[in-house]
Amino acid sequence: MNNNFLNYDELLKKKFKSLGSNVKISKNVTIIGENNITIGSNVRIDDFSIISSLEGKLDIGSNVHIGGQSYLGCGGEINIGNNINISQGVRIYSKLDNYLEFIDNDNDNVLLKKVSIQDNVIIGSGVVIVGETYIGEGTTIGALSFVKGNLDSWSVYAGNPIKFIKSRKIKK
């Protein structure tokens, strides 16, 4: 057994809202707000990732891999479906500063948004996703893309700003 992952007893001590079976979280992952996080079965979170859900809500489905050095910031809500591959260095933000409001007053204006990632999605390395965003089922996002808004199901997107590349064929 690999000693770089938290064992079952260590995972239970984290007091997640819900925890599935066969969950592997590196000992080098920082997790904040475990009581706001649900994790399905067969989930792996690699080294030096940061999962922060102190204020918001994070739901991670089953059969999910989150690559190393990724960041999930849940001030709002992040829903990650099943059969998802999030590559290394991906950033997902559901809490954003409202810079236009900063200009007009001295209040701490933040926007709490929802990021929803449907089933069977592949997210390339270094992608940045900000809420309000919906990523449809079976979508692939190329490395280093910036995602904000709605992405259609079974499609390939890439770039900054994000652009539709092509539809993916569904094998039957």
C-alpha cells in the first residue's frame, strides 16, 4: 500500500459531510471545510492540491481524479459529476471578487456562483474555471483554457477565451 495517501481512519477523522469507498487523498493535500464536502467512491486527489469549502458547498461524484496542484475554491457551489478527469494544475473558483463594485464603494463585494461539471468530462492541465459555469456531459476542455459560461455536451473546447473546436462522436 502507498503510504502517501490518508488511510481510512485518517479520512474519517476529517469529518466530511459524506465519504464514499475507495477514496485516496494524498497526505499532501490541504482540505478546509470538510463538513461542506461530499465525496463519492473511487476518488483520487493528488499531491499539493487545495480544496477549500469553508463557506460553500462541494460535491464530488464517483470515479473522479483530481490531479496534483489543483485548486477548488468553494465560496459558492461546485458540483463535480461522475467519471471526471481533472488534470494537474486546474483552478476552479465559485467565489469571485466583484471589482466593479469595489470602484463604487468600500464594501467587500463578492459574487457567490455555481460551477456545475456534468458526467464524463475531461479537463486539461492548467485550465481555469470560474462561476457561473455549466460544463455539459462528455465535454473535453483543452489545456490552459479559461472557462466561464455554458459549454455544450459532447464537445471539445480550448483557448483563452474558450472556443468551440468540434463535437465529439458518441460511441454506441
